Amino acid sequence: MKKILLVLMLGLLIYNPLKSQDNNLRVEIELDGNNDNFYVLPVGTKGVLLFNEIDDDKTSKRMQKYSFTLLDNNFEKVWSKKVEISDAVFYYKQYFDPVNNELFVLFNSPNNQKEEWKQYDYGNYTVVKISIDTKEITVLNESNKIPTKLTGFTVYNQKVYLGGYVVPSSGGKMMKQIACYCGCGIPYFLGILNYKPVPILMTFDFNNSTTKTHQYETLIPGQMNDIFASAEENIVYGLFNTKPDKNTAKMLIKDIDGGSKDKTSKSISFKMTDEEDICSPKLYTNENHGKILIGGYSDAQSTYKITQIGVANVLKGLVFANIVDGSIETMKYIKFQQLNNIILYYNKSSARSESNAKKQAKKKLSEGKDLRLRYNLLIHDIISVKKDEYIMVAESYYPQYHVEYYTSFDSKGNMHTTSRTVFDGYRYTHGMVVAFDKDGTVLWDQAFEIDDILTFNLKQRIKVTVDNEKIICGFTLDDAVKSITFENGEKTNERVLSKFKTNFKNDKVKDEMESDVDFWYDNYLISYGYQKIKNTSKKGKKNRTVFYFNKIEYTN
């Protein structure tokens, strides 16, 4: 009944959007608890699409129902539709196709095995496709029942591609452990107990309503890092890391859908050095069908170690590769100490303060040692605003966890202490913008702080748009929407676009949760999130928890 009331309330608010105290258009949806999840997606001049789970008496057994509502640019309701999906899956992420005005929403199932494997999906997936223009909704499902870590998600020609790697199930781990015990530990020393990730690809083809799962057994141990659709070549590429032996690491760029008619361009493989391995790479196709690859790099020995926080990497720097006619023309490794601004953010995850982090970095540099960051990089799609200039925008984060200890007593009064590791979420620290020329030379670099976010939802928190040769980064920080503009390597504009204002006078925001921002259309952004608000001047209920979204105008 609670969510039925919410839907009715939502309808009222949609038809009566209010002006906030800073005169921005704002909608508030009041919640009864903290577990009501709403999602909003800007769809250009069409408006915004709002969706959430609802309950009603007509929902089928073992199913859940979602409502999708299109609002125009003034937050007035255009249409609304409902769809049922399995109750075993939960919202994961979304992809909007601006060419066809279609939204693809991915749902996955959490892994309910032991704590150390909870960062992996259980292997059940649902994709919902919503047409903004026709209101048509289509649902496809796929299940592989194997713990899976997703690392790539894209849509091309009505086909959804999910890539990542799979890890052993509880049964598989148990059999290896039994083999170790029975073999007096010999399997351990032979490396049999090292759980080797297997690259996996899942496709959801909305052209013919089919799904498919494929494991790349020949690339063990390895993982699919990302998926890149090249419209210029009509090819979908998978970016793989593989480690065929202890001292060899390879990068593979492979046509994963058979779209290439030229056999020479179907697969590009190159060996990294014995010391380095590429992490989180991104691919870009230039006007000559050449390819630019940018990513981070780490110690080869540290990659593919599956832990309770995923695949562990200790980053040493950035890597740049220029690929022409299927061969590497240029490949450069750029150490972090070669960047001007990275020292400001050296290992804030482990240092007690920023000043200590800087001291540690300077000490390393004075001793001639490399800076190694205990971060992962969430790298955006590569941008090119000038000929032969390629720009990487990335967000640094690290997985955070803590250890819990439990004390118990046996029947004889002896005390026993046990412990378990608990994953707290992903901690974001800062953003990076680095420009390269076609030879991999760093032209300029900038870094800036982003909100110290701790979340289980790993996604891009910095939103990027391009205006001629200006790169504009929008993000939330310190209860406000902020932007930084970069032009020719300089910060030309850094300012607060809007404070998080509420609808009523004397409102006090007690807590701000999962705040985010997206560039919308023309010179408008949309900000959204959850707030706990207190207003002692109002009669009756003094406290409310809301999901909100604001329309914000900005100028360059």
C-alpha cells in the first residue's frame, strides 16, 4: 500500500512541479522509508524518464512491477506505462540510445554466498527496452547461474552486450579445497587453488528476441575489460586482458560479434612488458579507422588475484597506444610522477591526511621510486576535440572494507575469537583529465577533488560535455552542483552552479544521499538524489525524506 500511495503522490507532484528557493524547477517525492528507489534519466528535448518499483494487487507471483513515466522539460506528465519482471533481479545500470530514443535498463541478481563473493552477480540478468517515442516495452532474460563480475555494458544496433569474467561457485571452491586436503597441500603449491577468472560475453538481441552466453575458455586466466562499438567500422570490439603464463601478459582487441568483413581487423593482440599489465582500458576509433587505447597499468604479478574486493590492482601510471592497420605504431607507459597534479592525491586511501600523502609522495620521488596508487580508475570514453589530440577523463576510487571480530565461549568457558571481512563500498577520491597527442606525449593534465562518496553503486559521478574545444565537467560536491571548464589545458571556469535548495522556507537538509547530476539539453542540467529534511515551522509532520530532481540552467 505504501508504494501505491507514492505513485498517487508522484502523479500530483508531476502535475504541480514547484519552484525551489533558488528559483529552479524542482519535484519532490516524499517517501515513507529509506528503501524506495527512484531513477531519473534525461532524454534530451523529449524530457526526462522517471522509473521506480511499485506494488499493486495485480502483480503476478514471483514478479515485481516497475512504472516508467515520461515527463516533458517542465516536468509535466506525458505518458506512463508499467512492466513486470522477475522479483529475483534488481536495478543495476542503464544505457540510453540518443539516436533511436530508446532506454535499455539492466537488472541483475546479487550473490548471496559468503561475504567475500558478494561483489559478484549470481548470473541472472534482465534487460528492459523502452521506446520513448512509441512507448513500447520489451523484456529479455538470461541466466548462467555462475558468479559473474560485469565490466562492460554497451548497446549497438538493437543488441545489448555484457562483458566481464566468471569466478568459481561455492561447489567449485569446495572441490578444490577437498583436493588440497586429500593431496596433503600439494595442489596449493602447484597453484591449483588459484581461482582463475574466465572472460564471458552475454548478448541480448532485440532484433530477434534471443540471448546468448559465451565463455572464452582459451583466454584463461583473463577478463573482458570493456566493450566498444565502432560505428565507423560497424564492429563491436571486446578488450581482453589475459595471462597465458606467469611472466606473460597480453592485451587482446577482438571483434566479438563477427561484424568485420576484413579478417585482418578482427583481432589485435600485443604483449605487454613483463612488469606491466593494462587496467580499465578504453578504445577510440579516429577518422582513419585507426585506434587509440588509453588505460591504467599495474604490476603484472598483482593482476588477476581475486579477493573479497574484486580484482586487485596497484596502479603505477597510464598507458597510451596508437594502433594503425592492426599493428601497434606507438605505445607509451606514463608514470604518475610524470603528471603535474597527481601528487596531490597520492594514496589518500592509506595516508592519515592529505599532507601525509604529499610527504609520502615526495619521499618516494626523492628516493627514485615509482608512485604506486592504491586506486582503481573509472575511465570515461575517450574525447577528441582537436585533430590528433585525445583526452582521458577518469575517476579514482578504491574498495573499502573493515574487519569485524566476534568473541564466543565454549562449554568449558574457553574464549574463541573469530573475524570476517565486510565490504563497505567504493570510496571516490578525485577526478583526472589528461590530454595526449597521437604519439602518446602528455600535453597537459589536471586533477580535482570530487565528493568523498562511499557507495555500493559504482558508476561515473563526473559528467562530461563538450562545447567546441571546451571540456565541461559537472559533479556534486559539498551540497552543491559544481562545474569545471578546461580549455587548452587550463581551468578557465570553476564555479558553483546551484546549491541544493528545497521547496519551502525554513527547510533544513539533515542528510544528502546519492546526489548526482547529468547534462540535459541546451544549457540545462538535471540534479537528483535523496534528502532528509526538517522543518519545525510546519504544522503536523516536521520531518520528511524525499527523492528530488531539479532543472538547473548554466552558462559557459
